[in-house]
Amino acid sequence: MTEGSPKRLRYWVRHVDGEGNWREHPVTGVRAAPPGQDLALFRAGLAREPGAVHGMWNFISAPVDDRLAQRDQMTVLQRAEFRALALYGMHQQSQTSPMHRSGTSMGSALRTLRAGDRYRRDPDEPQGPDVQPNSLDDQVGAAVESTTVTAFRTRVEGLLTQLQGIGEPVDYDVLLDDLVRFESADGRDQVRRRWGLDYLGWKPDSGQRKRPRYWIRYMAGDDAWRRDPATGLPKPPPGEELALCRSGPAREPGTVFRLWRFISTPVDDWSARRGEMTALQRAEFRALALYGMHQQSQTSSMHRRGASMGSALMALRAGDRYRTNPESLDDQVNAAVGSTTVTAFRIRLEGLVTQLRGIGEPVDYDGLLYDLLRFESADGRDRVRRRWGLDYLARKTGV
């Protein structure tokens, strides 16, 4: 489409009315699906680079940039629309109802698939590794963890094939936006966050049972691990789950897709569709990453209710490492609470938690989560500094 041409509707909305039904023909009044030859043409695009199936250009709504066109270059939006149109042609094939439905995200459609006969199991069962072989979670995770838009499109094709099998539609305008974003590193993180919120996030109104915070999921009420009813042996968190948690520090909160199934903070549909996280969700991701590192190779739980960071750090200060130079630890604690951003605070906490792990000293991760939450605002940072000052410095000086 060139400048001055009538604006084209995206193909998947041309045949659908405002209520999501096939549009009536203006003369015959008949509601009809898109012509089969159109869909066959679009499917040819699955095996070709965007723009290479010449006939598809007649259906592309994204405007042409004349400067790029002179160099035989396409815009990001044009490439994304070609990819989305090829996927739509496959998804709509042999379906009597529209496979585009405004407001139906990939996450919600995949939830429907996950709840069906093919994948029916308890998705919140805490036992065993996070990723089951050949599970839908594994396939969705592989898609959003792709490092190129080509790999992402290929894996989305596999997911849409399964959605086609149950007649489940998606919003192709949103999928188009995902394909646009996936061409950049920041955009890929935005897609991972949105899909994580929408697919794996805990939604109270979805019928899922309430999730406990991860650090208490494997614990009995007496600060000990739950026991296997068959063997009577303790069942601490699986090593592969802790390894997954430890992948969090190097990434922005919400961008490690598989971690979302451990997040207990509720998700609402409006925020999920927009890919927006709450401050509490971000704090829980940061706390989970620290816990995964703290619990590594420990036989007892590194979460203990009521064990403040101040008291834990005092135990560290009284030990052999700092017996001759306690001021060195004081400087590290002061640097942590003196941070001016939550990212810097989390990084310095990582250094302190690593040392606590070395002496097997637990902390209250619920309390640490709320420290991370408060550290996102100036007033909250002051509250954390006051509490740490009272708890660590006052204990140190005997006040």
C-alpha cells in the first residue's frame, strides 16, 4: 500500500464484524469465510521469507516506506504482517468460525489448550521438575525463549496448529505486535513478560488454587521440609527448579518465562494483555532469584519466618570471617541500603546472601520481598534504611 491509496484493513478483520462473526455480504447477506484460495496463498508464506510470495502483497495493510522500497527493503511492520498472515492462513484452514477474535490473547488461548484432554494434569503440582518432557509449558517456553523472530514464528506455528485442532481463536492484531517486538532484544523481553503474565501467571478468577510463595511451597509448618508420604524422606525444592530461579538475576523481572509458574502474586487480565507487571510481582521475581542462590546445596531451608536480614547479618559478623575486621561487613551493609535504585540494592543483596549461604544462615524471604518492594520508591527506601539501621546497627552497638 502506497501513500494516497485507500487504507486497507488487516486481512483477518476484513471478513469479521464487530461481534466476531463472519461479515455479511452487502448484496447477498450471506456470511462467508475467507476464500480458500486466499488462505492457500497465505500458507505458502510459511516456507518463504517475508515478501517473497508476490501475491500476498495484495493483502498487506502496512504502508510502504518509499525510501526503503527504493533499496528493496521492507519495514519491520511489513515483515511482521507477512508472518502473521501466513500463520492466519494455516490457523483458519478448514475452520467454519473465525480464528481471529479481538481480545483473545495467545496466553488465554493456550490456557484453554492446556486445560483440555491433551494436556490435562495438575499444573500447580509442586513435585518434580518445572518442565515436563513434551509438555505444553515446554513448547510455549521454547517459543518465547527463542532468540530470533524466525525461530519464534516457527514455534508459534506449532502452537497454532494445536489451537486449530480445538478451534480456538486468537487476536491476530496482538500476535502481529508480538512479531514486531520480537525483532529486537528489548522487544523479546516485552513478549516474554506478556506471555508469562498471561499464560503462567496466577489468576484468582481462573479457578486455579492459590499459590504459596515458592520458599514455603516445600515446607511443613515447623520450618522443616515436607516429607514424601511414600518414603517418609524430606522433599526439598528440586535442584532444577533452584537452577531456574538462579537464572533470574541476570535478567529483568518477568523475562525468564518459566519462572512465572512460581510467582504467587495475582495477575489481572487487563495488565496481562498489556504486559504490565505490578511492583509486588517484580519484587517477588527478585526475591525468588536470591532464594534460588541462597538455597543452592543447602540441606535445610534458607527461609525462616521471623529471621530478619539484620539478625542474619549479625550472625555473619560474629563469625570467623569478620572477627578481626567487622567494619568490612558494615561497609557492605551500608552500601546495600545506601543504594539509590532497586537494581543496585538487589545486586548488593546478592553479595550478602552469598555470604549467608556460606554459613548456612537463613532469612525471612517474605520480609526480604517487602524490602525489595519498598525499595522501588524514595519513601520506601528510607523505611528500609530505618529498619535495617535499627535491626543491624542497633544490635551491633548493643543499643
